[in-house]
Amino acid sequence: MVSGERGIVAKNISGHIRRYLIEKFGKKCFLCGWTRINPTTKRVPLEIDHINGNAEDNSEDNLRLICPNCHSLSPTFRNLNKGKGRSWRTAKYLKKAGFA
């Protein structure tokens, strides 16, 4: 994971997408409205969530800013959706390896 310039944590998300999400949603959790500023970093620690669990789908309707707590409770957090609808990833790797 990479820490963005405004306290947003994301993986494989460009800076302009992070900035756009901040402009669209503000510096608050999309789900619970949390806006508490970290006293050390002086930022609201937010993470970019892929709603459908597909980390390669960076479309606007699949991204939202949420707090670490809400993110950890989401059904697609980290490996919680492993093996559930990720056939796109398997197909990608099989094709890359020359099996598809």
C-alpha cells in the first residue's frame, strides 16, 4: 500500500483519482461520516475501497473513501472475498501464462 499526499491509503490508484475522490466526497468516511484528524499526521486517515472487490476496477462508481474501521468490516476487505467472483483474476493469470 502507498500513502497518498493527503493521507489517503491506496494500492494502484493514481494521484488524480485520489484527489478527485476527496473533492467529490470530502475528507470523511463515505459510510459513517468519520472525520477525526490524526494528531500526528494532521490528516483524516481514509482508505480507497473498491466496492465490488476488484482492485483493477478503478471506475468512479466502484470507488469510495472510507475509514479504516469501516473498510475492515466490508465484505471485500483484503482477502475476505478470495475465491468469490474473482474469476477475472484467474483468467488474467491463465492468459498471461499462455493457458487461455
